[in-house]
Amino acid sequence: MGALLLVLLLVVILAGAGFAIHVLWWVAVVVLVLWLLGFAFRGAGAGGSRGRWYRW
């Protein structure tokens, strides 16, 4: 009985981690798209520090 509960707990933990990782992948894709859009619309080739919209 204890082994069955341990296996079920492991399945729940792995399913939760898989869902969290999946959500984090979608968040990463959205952030990447926003970064690329900001880079394109702020004028990447404008030159000088005025064309940069980030500090680094």
C-alpha cells in the first residue's frame, strides 16, 4: 500500500512539473516574440544609444 501511494505521489509531482515546464515554455516564447517586436519597431539600425530600448 505504501509503495502504491509513493508511486501515485511521484506521478502527481511529475505531472505537475511537466505542466509547469510546458507553461514556462509558452511564457518564454511570448517574451521572445515581444522582445523581437520591440527590437524591430524601435529601429534596430537607428544607430547610437537612442535606438536601444534596453540598458545592456
